[in-house]
Amino acid sequence: MNLPLTLTSSYAIAILYVINILLAFTIIFLERRNPISTLAWILVLFVLPGIGAFLYFMLSQNLTRKKMFQLGAEENLIHTSLINKEIADIRSGEMALNDASLDNYKDMILMHLTQSKAYYSQDNAVCIYTDGRKKFEELFLAFSEAKNHIHVQYFIIKRDSLGKQLIKILTKKALEGVEVRLLIDALGNQLRQTDLEPLLAAGGKVKIFFPSYLSYINLRLNYRNHRKLAIIDGKIGFIGGFNIGNEYIGLKAKMGYWRDTHLKITGSAVLSIQSRFLLDWKAASGDKIRYSEKYYPPPSIKGSCGIQIVSSGPDSPYEEIKQGYIKMIHAARKSIVIQTPYFVPDASIQEALKIAAISGVDVKIMIPNKPDHMFVYWATYSFVGDLLGAGVKVYIYNRGFLHSKTIVVDEKIASVGTANFDIRSFKLNFEVNAFLYDVNISQILHQAFVDDMLSSEELTLEKYMKRSILIKFKESISRLMAPVL
């Protein structure tokens, strides 16, 4: 006998509420989230029964308890011994920096060693790229000269001429006997299986990070691998903001000139970039890659730049890159310059910048004038507006789209990488940054900011206060969505 429709509906609603209660119990007592996040999810669950549960499973899995990235036993032993020695050397005063004027930043080095297990090396040479054409010219040249292996990891690879050029050169190297591993985030991958078949047939390996096993539904939609890395023979490493696609070399009319920042590194820091890639590769592929000198060769080209490669992601509760940003801001005595496409910070970053500006530090932030994500753009506009009253100077980049993720403090230390100044980069995405302790490199990055000011318009407090009611409305709506943008 069929139950009446109203009774069936009542049973369904009751079941949904039971599920919601169980999820709420999990969020409150087991996941130990931020109280604001906890209250927000409980509200969603009970206001939108069923839909709220679906959104929770899609967007809010807690990965902090999952040991996603683990070094092999031999690698872990070597890495741990190196980290412990550096920690002991700093605490005993035995660590000597190449530039004694940077001694005040030893506490920052110690923080990254302790919290992030980020090895500090100071034998590195760094080349800075702010133009996509030059960056990809150098990247593809390095690929063409590879003798042993090429490891490539990007958040986005477009199915256009640049993306196909990447696959073509990787296929050629695989046919020559070079080990090729390509790791792409599932959300950012636009290549089809047919595009990858030549590389696979040539012996190259391709893996997708957090792939979707259901059509059009990815249960880890909110957790993306935003890292952009390339390692050639364990001797050259690339890290920064450029993805793979025609727009990143200025060939997309809507975005115009693409202004980004990427680094080519030689020296011991490349081994840290290698470790980051291999950890991500193991997590995506399940391959048991043994420690080998071919992946960790002694540096052939050395310099004097101090570097720590710092990673963060939803698998860790510590927000390591954000901690690095805050430490840099608090260390500033004269100047802070920041370039970011998205400025949607949490209260800790916002307050740190206000305190710095009020204390007399010259704080400048540059954001794009072109939105590639509308809600993020208006939220960014709102958050930088809050800083104007504290004396922070804000510049709107007008030449094209600004995608650079950099911060430079006192022209002495800097950070370049994949992490934006937003909650998504701090808490949800898998990110990686190079923290640089070098006056020369920091001055070059600072000067790049100054040069970009010539293509920018300053957003003064007076201009901001004259914005229209429509813009104020867009800001208000976007700001409410800030934690999930």
C-alpha cells in the first residue's frame, strides 16, 4: 500500500533533519572548526535541509586529519636531521647568514623551520620573470635541455596553443628517454584525454589531483591544488603565479597584458621544490618513488640568496604561508609593498596591515582593475577600502590583469609564490611560496612594484568615499561571501 504523499514528505523531511543533526554534531564536537565557520555551516544545514548537507559534502570536508603527504622513510630521516640541525644552529647562535644585515630575520627562518619544516638554504641564484613570454621561453628551453627528468605541476593547463606546445615538448623529451611527470589539478585541467595520449604513448606519466569520480560532481570541489612548479633534472626549479594558457602571454583580449611574477631558481632550494612536487605526485598517483640522488643531486649552479620553500593547505591547521605574511608585516620598519589579484584577508592580516600603517610604515597594495571573478573583485575593493583610513596606499593596475602574488618588506625580504592574500589561499587551496632573504632580489621586486605604479591609478580615500550606491551594494553582498570566495 502506498503511503500518502504528505506522510512520505514528512518522513523525508524528518530523515533530512536527522542527517543535519548528525552533521552538526560532527562539525561542533569532532572537527573543531573556527566558531564563525561552525555557526555558518549550522545555519546553512538547518535553513536548507538537504541542500545544506549536499553543500557540506561538496565544499567543507575537513582534511586536516588526513596524512596526505608523507616522505619516504629515508627522505624523512634526512630531512628531519637537516631541519633539527638548523633549528639547533639558530638557537645556539651558530647559524651565520651570508648577509649579516638580515640577522634580524632569523626568528622568521626559525618559525618556518619549526612550523613548516621548511629547510633554509642560502646558496641559491634567482631569476625573476614578470612577463609571460619570457618566462615560458626560459621554461621550455630548460625542458629542451633536460637529460634525466622533468616534473611539471600546474593548477590550470588550457587547451590552447600554449597548452599544446607544453604537451608537444614533454612528449618529445619522453621519446628521448627523459622521465616526464605531469600533475594537473582536476578543476584547472582543460586538456582532453586525446591531447594527452601522445605523451602517455611516449612513456610520460600524467596524474590528476583530486579527480572527480562522478560526472559533473567533485566531492572535493573546494580544495584545489593551486601550486605551479617545474623541476628539471633536480637542478632548476620554477615557482610562481603563471599558469599554462594563452592569456598568460597576453593573447586573450579581454584580460589584456598579463602581469605576473615567477622565479627560476638554482641551488639547494630546488631540492625543496622537488620534495614538494614528489609529495603531491605520491598523493595523486600512489607511486612509491624511492629516494634517489638523481632527484636530489648536488647543486651545479650556486648563488647567495637565502630561500625557504613554504607550503600550506587544508591538510594543515596552521596556515603556514599566512603566518609567514603576518610575520613579514610585523617585521616591517620602513616599507611593505604587496601585489595580489585577490585581496580578501581575514582579520589577522587586515589588522596587521593597519597596525603597520598607523605605526609609520609605508604600506602599498596593488590590485587589478579587471575582474576575472566578479564577487572576488568587489570583495577586494571593499577590503582595501577599509585600509585607506589607516594610511595604506592602494593602487589599481590599469595596463592589463595583475596576477602577481608578492610581498616585499623593507627591500630586504620578500615572498613570491602561488598564495593570494585571501581566505581561500590561506585555508582551502594547496599553495607554495618561496620566502626570499636577499637584499638584491628584494630590491628588484620592490622596483618592479614602483615601475607598475606608472601603469596604475591611486585609489584615495576621497575617491573611495564617492563610490556609487550600486558599488556599495556589490561590496556588501560580496563581503558576506568572503569566507567562501
